[in-house]
Amino acid sequence: MEGQEQLMLVMGNITKRFPGIVANDHVNFELRKGEIHTLLGENGAGKSTLMNVLDGIYYPDEGEIAIEGKRVNLRSPLDSMKHSIGMIHQNFMLVASLSVIENVVLGLESQGFYIDKKSVAHQIEAIAKKYNFRVDPYAKIWQLSVGEQQRVEIIKTLFKGARILILDEPTAVLTPQESEELFGILREMKSEGKSIIFISHKLNEVMSVSDRITVLRKGRLVGTVDTASITERELAKMMIGRDILFRLERKDIEQGREVLTVEDAQAYNDRGTMALNKLSITVHGGEIMGVAGVAGNGQVELAECITGLRHLVSGHITVEGIDVTNATPCTLASAGVNYIPADRLGVGLVPNLSTVENAMLRKYRQQPMCRGAFIDYGAACTYADGLIEKFDIAVPLKNAPVKVLSGGNMQKLLLAREIEENPRLLIAEHPTRGLDVGATEFVRKTLLEQRDHGVAVLLISEDLDEILMVADRVAVMYEGRIVGIVDAHHVDIAQIGLMMAGAVGVKA
Amino acid sequence: MLRFEKRDKTPVRLRVLVPICSVLLGLLVGSIVMLFARVNPVRVYGAIVKGAFGSAYTFSETLVIAVPLILISAGLCLVYRMKFFNIGAKGQYIIGAICGSYLALFGPATMSRPLLLTLMMLLGTLGGALWAVIPALLKVYWNVNEVIATLLLNYIASYILWFFMYGTWRDPGSHGFPLSKNFALNAQLPRIIAAPSRLHIGLFFGVAAAVIVWIIIRKTRFGYEARVLGENERAARYAGINVVKTVIIGAVISGGLAGLAGIAHTSAVLRVLQLEINSDYGYTAIIAAWLAGLDPLVAIGVSVLLAALEAGGYQIQIVMRVPFGIVGVIESSILFCLLAGEIITHYRVTLTRRLSTPLALDERARGGA
């Protein structure tokens, strides 16, 4: 039977070493024609390295790659493209100010000096029609939603003749509905005989969309299984090597007083359009308020307004009864507002400074670190050691730049630093994005612990499962306002999904 | 085929070896150019070394050039760390020289020497600081790019100097040359070695400035805030760091040191205000700061080396009748090689050939197909 299945791609004994680490240790991977094959693994399991080898970005130290039975040497993304491999990265590689057509033909050698826009537009429309979606070839990228941009990426790879498509966590930025549509497109492509490699953390998606699953752990192959013959729980065990808690223990605690109230807040985003549209929300002590919504509906701006990084045009924000509208980050810090930003290296941490220097960022003005105009780096070091031990952060070198830490450890450091401030209000923005299962569990448990201590937690996340797992109430944001607040224990995902897409508003 | 891969960590061995090899390679490239100019590179390099370090006098002249470079680059090390790209040290140097010279030329003649000199140095520092605060304010309040603002202010400063030299400050006895009258002895910064050496006590200012800036960067709250700001402005704002204040203090320090360099050099070495007051040190110091990896103590050494090239350059011009441009060629080949060397310190470069591990892969692939 095995011989009947046509092998599109074989990667044999791929080994890739980086200084001090073996990212891929003799990994084997097979892809059949017309299959959706999921690559599953925690962060640092070697998925990205393996796919970068396939995309020609890294050259393996050992091992071979064959496409349709022929051995190939992939030395650059251009080589990979020539061998009909196309990768859709998590961060789209599109030029925002150019049109769909211009983005699609970008870097194509087959196009001469002059671009025949009409014929390209026809081809784009033909591709879109084949997979039952629409896209305006003349639209500029910045005018498109994230989901539409992703489709442009897909068209781009198909236009270049890709028969092996690699999608790196494609659903991370999509609503449930958009994800379903994407899966439709993928299934259609599969029936066309294309082969798809799908990278994801989300077990339910993996189960519903893929034919086979290959699991990696710590750079090694754990195994390849048929999706039909395995359960989510078994898969999770393969991935992390132990059972994980799918249900988190949560205590019933008394809801406290109002800690955060936002009233009729209005604020602009960076592009100068109204991002918060008379938004009101209240969070109590001992409560986790989940904020669900598709990216770009004002969640980031809401968090920035509360943390003093963005100005309100009108409206009020109070924390424990004190008016902190447009207060400085310093005032907010003394009011007990702490923040876990989505962009860890962009807002939360300073990538090129050391772990110690990052750990002290909120404490350096106080004793014992502050000695007049000077800083006692010895005390800072002791403080950092305390955090590292208490939160079990894996730090190879305390004085090395913090950017060399893994995503999970960076987040632990950030979380540790903010929680040590004894917050009254904790704002966590996508706190588990990009983290592996172990770190995710740690972060969620920490948030629940804070709630149990009476802290008000505002959890902004696109991951509905996460919100439903830890939040007490769920507020759904759409176009700069809260379209509905629901009890997290009495709601189904489909209903929230519809609210996120602006289809219904439900009042609490 | 060459492959480049980013290194996680650069071994210390490379960090020392690569710059040394880069300098040697730069000298080699420079010699090739010299061969075209029909001069013997070995003799030219010999003359440069001799011209810069050959005797106590020549070395002290090298240090005369190094002093302003040390002062200016110390300040630049600080502001570049906060990503305030001040390339206006030239203008700050000129304004510092003008401000300090005002006291020298028009100050009360009866003032005691230490007091007059102290006031001159302070006024020069203040002038340079103010000249740097202008672009800092423009940046923090109106988001004006400081590279352009500081660069344009260099021209304005030059023309202000022209204005005084061709105008009211010109010495009537100068036969029409754009010179001020000579500074009185009271307004001359003391030299520290016997004539003809012009080495002056500005050297101590320079070393002290470098040490103080090093302490500021490494040990103080301000230095920490400056580094956080430079690496990640959003994180700095979230941590409650006052961005406006930090940038302005940085500009004051860096502009002030450039102004001090200007007045010290004018008062001790030139002893007269004129059109040519070596304000291009403001540009050379940028190179010194970057080559030193923005460490003011390392910048002392780099400044001395760059000064040696310059001092040696005068020497070959005089002794070997080689055009001074050759020095520029040598300097830029060294710089070019140093920058190219950065690739090796940041990336692992490997030569790859076909892979050697034979596998049973072909069979499987063929069997499948």
C-alpha cells in the first residue's frame, strides 16, 4: 500500500547544529502528494529550523532532501521556489503600499521589465476563483484585513507555481470563521494534489484539518501518526512528553470592589483614525476579565491608554477610585497598574540589555538599588537572582543580552518583574502567544494566582480557548467598543466568534 | 560556495584578532594605492610611525590632536548609546571656540589667569551645549531628525565664525587676514611640556571626561536610563523614564564636551581665533567613538591612533613630498576593512560543498515515486 502513496518530499536525517545546540538531530520527514501534514512541537522543538532548511534559508550540516524522488540542493529561497516550495511566514512578507498585483510579481524572474498588470490580474482572479475566495488584484495591501493579506500570500506562492506549501501558524491572527475559511481553501488545494505542511500549536485545529501529524521534541523526531488514529490528549503527550492540565484548577473567590473603570474612552490609533469609540468597561478585584476580539479592533490601544502610553481624547479611567486619565506611566505604576505587553521585545523588555538590567527596570529608582545618582548593580544582581529562582527562569548567562532567552523564559522574566510590583491591576496582552505548552500553562496559572490574591486582571487575547479557560467574564471588542460582555462559563465559542466578527451584539 | 550565518556569541579571540587583521589588511590596500602613486609604502608607513611616535616632540604633537578627539568622542559615546545621532560636534566645537574666545578678546584685562581661563572654558562648554540643545529640543518636541538638524547647524556655526572673522572681531593689524588679535597670556591655556611642544592641560580634561562619561554610562541611573532609551524607547516610556529630560541632558554633555574641545584647542594651541580652527575633529571623533564600540575609555586609545595617522600624515607630506590625500586613502582603507571585518565577528562564514553523508534516501524516494 505504501508504494501507492506518491511521495512529494522526503527529508532524510536532517541535522542542523547551532553553537551549543542541535536544532535538528537526524530528523526524517515525508510529505505525500495531496496531503495536509501537520508539524507539531513546542517552541524550540526544531519546527522552524526544519522548515527554514526546506525554504533554503539554512543549509543542513547533514542529511538530504528529495523532491519527487530527485535529490535537490536548496541553497536559497530562490532555489526552493524553483523546486515549487512556497512558504507563508507568520509575519507576512508583503509591501503595504503596493497593490496585490505588484506584491504577487515581486521578485519573479519570469516578468520582464514591463509588467502586464491585466494578465496578472486575470491570473490572480483565476487562482482565487479556483479556491472559492475573492480578492481585488488592484487593492493596496494596507487596505486589506489580515485574513485577506494571508490570502494574498497564498496566491503569491501559488502564482509562483508552488506545489508544496508551508504555512507557519497561519491561524494565529484569524477569527474562528476566517480560520474555517482558510481550512476550506487548504482542503481544496489538497484535492488539487498540492501538498501542504501546516505548523500549529492549536491541537483542535490540527485534529480537524490534517491527514498526518509529525511531532518533534527538542530537535528530535518523536514520530509521525495518522490523525484518525490518535486523540488530542495522546498528541499533547507526544509533544511535551507528559500529560498536561487541560483544565486549570480555579477557586471560587469573592469578587472584590471595582478596581478599573473605563468610561466612554475615545482615542486615536497611530494612523490617526478613532481606535476606541466611547468604550466602557469595569474590572473588579479578584476577577479576570477576558477581552476577545480580532486584532486591530482597538485592544492594543485600550491597553496603551490604561498604561499611560497613549492619550485619551475624551472619557475617564479610574483605578481604585483615583482618576488616572492620561496619567504618566510613573503615576500609574504607583497606583498599582502593571502590564504584560504583547510585544515582549518591543515594549516589555530591552533586547540588547542583560537579564539583570531588564529585571531591574521597575525597581532601579528604589532602595537598595538606587544610591543617589548611582545604581548598585550588585543589589540589582541579587534582585534578578531572586526572580530567576522564584519563577524558575532558565537564564544561561545573566549578563548576556536578554534577546538570547527563549520566548517562554522572556515572558517569565517579564511576568516576574511585573508581579513583584504587587499590582492592583494587571493587564496581560496575548500573554501566551508563541509560547510552548509548558510556559503557557505557567503563565495561565500565574494569572489565576494573581486573581486569587484579589488582583484585577484584564486579559487581552485572540485565543478564545485561553480566555474561556481562565477568564471569569468575557468582553468582546469590535471596532473600538465592547459589543457584549458574557459569563465565561455560559457561552459557546461560535457565539463569541460571531460577536467578534461584528455579527451580533449581546448585552450582559 | 559561501554561506553566512548569524552568530549567537562572538568568541573573544575573534573580537581581538579581527580588528588587528582588518587594520593590517587596510594598510595593505593603502600600499597598493601608494604603488600607483609611485611611492614606497614601507617608507611611507615608516615615516608615518616616525612622524607620530618618533620622538617625544612628535608624540606630544600627536597628543595635541588626540586631546579634542578624546573630549568629543567621550560625549558622542554617551549620546550614540541613547540613539541621539549627534553629528554636529563640528558646529558645537566652533561655537564653543567662539564663546570662549569672546572672553579672551573682550574680557576684563585685569582678571587673574586661573579665573579667566576657568570662565573661558565654562563659556565654551556652555556654548557647545546650547548648540546641541537646539537639535535635541527639535527632536523631542517636533520629531525633527537630529542627523539633519545637527549637520545643518555645522554650516551655520561655520558662517557665524566667518561673520566674526571678517567682521568686528578681525584684528585691524592683521593685514586683512581673517584673524582675531592674539590671545593675551592670561587667556592662554597652559602647556605642560617645554616648547616647541604644544601639548596642554586639555589632555587632563580629556582623560577626566572619558573616565566620567564611562562612570555615567556604567554606574549611574542616568546612564542606565540612557541605555534603556537608546535600545528601546517604548520600554523606556513604559518604565517611566523622562525621554525629553534624558535626551536634553545627553545633548548638553556631548555638546558641552565638543565646545570645551573647541575653546581648549583654540586657547592652548592656536592662541588666536581664525577661520581654520581644526573643527573637522568633530567628524573624526565620530569615527573614534564608533571604532571604540561607544566605550569612552577605549575611545582614548582609538583617538590617539587616529591622531597618529593625522600627525604622521603631515610628516610624510613634508618629508616625502607625498600628497596629504594619501593619508585619507590609508585612513579610509583601514576603516573600510574594519567595517568589513564586522561581518566576520557577527556572522559565521562557511564554505560548503556537496554533502558527504550517504543515505538510503534515494532508494526510499524512488520506491515511493
